[in-house]
Amino acid sequence: MRAFFKAGYPVIGYDVDPAKIEKIHKGENYLKHLGEDFIAEMSQADSFDATADFSRLGEADALLLCVPTPLGKHLEPDLSYVEVTTEAIAKTLRKGQLVVLESTTYPGTTRQVMQPVLEKTGLKCGEDFFLAYSPEREDPGRKNFNTQTIPKLVGGIGEEAGKMALELYSAAVSKAIPVSSAEVAESAKLLENIYRSVNIALVNEMKVVLDAMDIDIWEVVDAAATKPFGFQAFYPGPGLGGHCIPIDPYYLTWKAREVGHTTRFIELAGEVNHSMPDYVVNKTMLALNKNKKAVAASKILVLGLAYKPNVDDIRESPSFEIIEKLQELGGDVYYNDPHVPATHKMREYDLQMESVELTADTLKQYDCVVIATNHEAYDWQMIADNAKLVIDSRGALRGVSGKRDHIVNA
């Protein structure tokens, strides 16, 4: 949306949530990673409008779908958002329109799920309307990349759709890259995210093994990264978070079974990553026991609720599982996050908590501090100097000075 707005195109932003539409009209920014002034700038521009009225989609020449693609209870793809949105688009679909799916999904979704629904209108794909896939690529919180500068893959259902989508995105981003089909683009997006998942699982598994030998995994990764070829640094943590990496590999796993194959390597990586919150909780329990404290008799502070540093995105964050498990063990658990002032109801969690104050004095009140997210806003030296016990799942305290016998890597 921002890229096309900045390129000078008239843009309509649609969302089913009227509260978000109202905030945009008021110039209130609920998407912090876009910058403080961007929503205000858009809300005042004649070339942008936000709406919850689906009938207005007929006004657009191109429709870009950026809807959630979560997992069901049994780790199966949940395409309900894609299906419902496609059915709604079909009601206003007109000749000449280009429809592009950007949501991460398994190969074949654009062609096998969306195309039949849209063709029920009587319009023919590739002749009357055009359909393509261009995966969303973003890294919220990273300042050296944005939507306009990240290369964009484009794959169409048919040659003409591919050309139209390529021309569309080329006008808004620095580089659009055509591929031969929507399926290639869908598969490429899965490969990108699975690549991260399996490499993070590798260092998470090494973390557990090396910790048993009293070897610092973060120092090991930094040492290996001095090799100028054949190695890319990935760092361990308390588990995977965000709307992509913890979820997307299972889309390929499900599709692989449909065509008679298994994805043992991908599934093993998922098992390792999903086990990390338990590992952090267990390390916390053992460290407290060493201090002659039980979790049930302890006041515990979790630092960081967002799934990654310097953002307010809490989707799939391992912090929630860590907090819940510590609470189940009887812990009196609190959290601090400068980007997340309070929790809200989610699909799996409803903690109903608010971020507490973080000062030298308040730190001394806790029996244990668990570092779950390494926000730049945190003063690590102050935390190390004043906390009685620190469980560091991010290697955040590696650079602090002074005593370290109360710091436990996890």
C-alpha cells in the first residue's frame, strides 16, 4: 500500500475491521513499523481512501490480497480468509481486473483455490480477468529495507497475467522479478521461510548441546561467521514467532503428503523450534532451584512480548507460551515490553496483562528475569546490575561488565 501510494497511484485500502479504518481516517498510526507520520500523510491525501465497504473493490484496476493464512488445530492449512475474500471479490469482479494474492501459501493455491471461484462469475481467467501471485516480503523493524527496496517476485496464471503483474509492481518497487508461473512464486516464498526455520532449528539444537558442555553458542556462531564463504549466521532464541516462520513450513508439509511425500527434515526443524519455550522454562526452574526457590514461590519478570526486537508484533510470540507455562507452575509472572503496553485476546492466548515499569528498583523486586526479546530500548547493563537472577535466551547480556554468576544462558 505504501509503495503504490509513494509511487503516485490512487490507492484504496480495505479492511474488515471498522476500528482500523476509523484510525486511518483520523491519521492515527496503528502500524508502528511504517513510521510515525505515514498514516497521517495518507489520511490527508486525495489519492488514498480506507474503507470497509467491499462493493468499492470494483473501482480498482488491480486487487492485492494480503490476508492471513494460519494453521488449523492439526497443523493443516487454513485458507478460509483467502476463500472468503475471493468469494467477496467475485461479487464485484469486472472485465480487465488483475487479482494478485500476496499471502504465503502452498503451491497451487492461486490456480486451484482462487481461479475456480472467480470463474464462477462467467468471466474467464486470462481473457476477461487476470490472476497472479506475488509473495509479500517484509522485515518489520529492520531499517535498511522496506517494501519499495525489497525485490518482488511475480508469477502469473498465464503469460498475460504475469506481464500485467510485472508491469504493476515495477512501477512501485525498485525491482520486480518475473518467474514462469504462480506455482514457482508460491514455492519460492515457502523456500525462503523454510530456509530460516531449519537454520534456526540447527542453532537451537546446537545451543542445547553446547550448553551442556558449558560452551557459549553465541560466541560459536560469531566465530563461524568469520568464514567469508559457505556460512550464514543464524542465532538461537526462545522459539519462533511472527506470522510466517512458525507457520509456513507446515503448508509445504501438508501439500507434500497430498502428493505422496513426507518432509522429515522440515518437520524435525519444527519440533526443535517448538521445544524451545519448554527449554527456557526448564532452565528457569533449574536456576531458581539452585537459588533454593521454586517457581511457585517466585516473582518472575519476562522482558519482551513481541516476537522480535523493536516491533509491537506479538503474533505467535514464544513469550506467551513461556509466560503461560511459568504461570501453570505457580509462578507470579509479569512482563515488560516498551512496544506492547498491554496484551489483547489472541487465537490461543488471553493473558490480560499490562507491561510493568522497568527500573533499577523494580528489577530488585523479582526473583528472576527472563529475557525473551532483545529490544534495543533495554539497558542491558542496568538489568544485569540489578536483577537477582537472569535467564538470557537471546545472548543479550554478552557485552555487559561485572559479575556474571547470576546470568544463565537459555
